[in-house]
Amino acid sequence: MSLTPYFSSSSKVWAARDWVFGIEDLGYTGWEIVADGNYRLDNPENFAVIQENLESTRLLATVHAPYSDLNLASLNYPIWRESISQTCCCIHYAADLTDRVTVHPGFVSPVGKLVPEKVWEMQKTALVEIGRYAEDHGVLACVENMISIRDFLCRYPEEILGLTEGIPGIGITLDLGHANTNGLVDAFLKYAGEVNHLHIHDNHGQSDEHLALGDGTIAWEKVGRTIARDYSGAVVIEGRTLEEAKRSLAAFRKWFV
């Protein structure tokens, strides 16, 4: 199978954009743009600089939709509508850069705990609308499995598979770092051949540390063999610094074969 390494850093969404050139210098093929802060695609100045960065390198791109203060499962209708609107707006601009956009699922609010079935209904309805918009723009909107915070949706394989099944324009981003915080790396790996996008980073199984590969507890040799066998496409290494990006890429080249 063919695996292509990309790098992404949510810690740099407020940083100057010249760090991006270092991704190519390290040997990465692509950049996953976290569309928040200085990288929001609906800001014309941001978008122009991002396009310039891509055009002046050979980097390919994928996009992570904004998620700060948004909730696609909200029972507060204006918040729910705004969450859908911002996701679709990101897809609109991202379509000029890529065919893959990662989307965070929503979470259960205090009020939502009283009617959990309604929370899932709102999430599903949001994805149907987002999927239709994504399909119209030649994009696959990929829902990401989440970390071990109880109120987040899609922490378990059966949740994300059941939620996304049969919705046109909607796929799955498998985040193995997130899976590790739930103790579910092996459970998610069973579906490696069915996912549409991949995020990798390390942690110690307790929180979403976004460490370099090999700095946490994930058994990357086993993971790498499985992914190389069952998955094909972009593999986004999520990290914090270019130094970590360098070490992670070396680990990727060692284990993902």
C-alpha cells in the first residue's frame, strides 16, 4: 500500500507562517492545515498566504476544519447552525486545496445529558447536511474519533462507524493518538482498511499529549505494519515543533513499511 507523510501542528495556529517551509525541508510530502487562528481559510489574507506557501513548495494539502467553541451535536439551535455553517464554509475554501477535510464530532452538553438520543440525532442531521455540501464541492468530510473525555462523541469504533455509515460525502479520520487515550488502538486498527484519512501522534494513554512517535506508549512497530498493509493514502503526523516532526518522520520511515 502507498503511504504519504504529512505534518500538522495545531499549536502553531497563531504562529507566523514561515515554519511551513520547514515541513518540506524535512522530507514531508504534505501539510494538514488546521483552519483556525492565522490559518482560517475564510480570512482572505490567510487564504492568500496559505496558497502562496503551497505554490512555493511542492507540498500537498489536507485540511482540519475549525472546532473551537463549535458543537455539531448542540441542542442550542443557533450554536448548532453556526457549527454547521463554519464547517461548510471551511469546506468551501478547502475544496481549492484538497479533497479531504477532517471534522470533529460534537459533544454532550449538560442539557444534552437529559436527552442523549436527541444529541446523536442532531449530530447525524448535521453530518447529512455537511456531507451533501462536501459532495457538491468534491470533498470528503471525515469525522474524527475523539479522546477520552466522557462527553465527547465518537470515542469508540462502533460509535463512529454507526454514525457515519451510509451518509454521502462523509468518511472517517482515524486518529491513533486519540484511540490510545481510550485504550482502543487495537480495536480501531481492525478498521484500518475502512477509514479514509489517518492521524498519528503519541501519548502515554492518559491525555492527548501530541508527542513525537516513540515518545509515548503506542506500539508503533505493530501499528505501522497494520497500517502499511491495510491503508493507503495520507498519514498526518500531528506534532508541536519541527524538531519533533523530524524525529517522527524518522520513526514513520522505520515502522510504516
